[in-house]
Amino acid sequence: MSVLVFVIVVAVSYLMGCVNGAYYLAKHVAGKDIRQFGSQNAGARNAGRLLGKWGFAGTVMIDAGKTLLALEITNKVSGGNGYWLVFAAFLVLVGHIWPLHLELRGGKGVVVYLAAALYFTPLSILVTAAILAVLFAVFRRFTIPGLIALASIPVTTFIAGHPWIYTAGLLFMLAAVVYAHIAYNPV
């Protein structure tokens, strides 16, 4: 059973992660490779720059939807095992940031990370939003305040008393998101 679960989780999660909302919306609607415009990143913010508000919203819906669907499939095949769920969430993130068919140049993983947090501990999204609102009001920028707000997710998960594996998984996912931000935007 566990070999079959492993195969299903790896295949479904990584492949769903590779479905990059920004890339496919830009390709379908504008006939362009989003990685050639704006920040040259296949993410929701860049989709918003290229396609407008609906491009941003559509990308968020696709990327959050694929994450939640992969986690729900994993939940069903694993009987709700937290280790499998965290593994699946991380694989969706890896597929999103490093999709093979897009030459390992996907998005930065913020929406995938937020969707996983929503699945594991919905309260963390409210805390993150509150922190981001305060920091944005002070700094009038998104990137650094956004990353600080994202860092609150594992802390909120831990404080809320969710299984430790969710906190650990969200910490690893946060590290991947921060790495993607640094790798795609060297300072």
C-alpha cells in the first residue's frame, strides 16, 4: 500500500505543481511567455502586470486550486496521514517553482505556500493578512513585508497546536519560497 501511495502522491503532486497558472493564462490569452515580461517570473504578480487584475486573480485561483486538489487527493489515498500531506504540499511547491517542462523556471511559490497553509491551518492566513496589512501600511512595499508575513505561518501553526509535522513542513516550504525569491531576484 505505501509504495502505491508514494507513486500516487509523487506523480499527482509534482505534476499538479507544474501546472503554472500565470504561464498558461499568458500563453492562452496573450500568446506570450510570461517569463519574457516584467519580472520574468511565472507568478501571480507578474500575471497581474501583463494581464491585469483578472490575470492575477485567475493565476491565484489556478495555483491555489491545484494545491488544494493535490492535498485532497493525498488525503484520500493516505487516509489523512500528515506526513503524506506535508510531502504532497512540498512536491506541489517544487513542481511550481521548478517545473521540468518550463526549463525549471516557474513561479516563486507564494500562492502554493498560502494554499497549503490554508489547508493545514486556516487561522494562519488571517494572521498573515493582518501582519502584511500593518507592514505594507508602514513600508508601502510588498516583497519584504510579504516574506515577513509569510514567516508567521509556521509560528501560527505551532501556537495553534496543529501537528508538529505541519509546522515543520511549512518551515521547509517557507525556506523554498525565500530561496526562490532570492534566486529569481538577486539583491
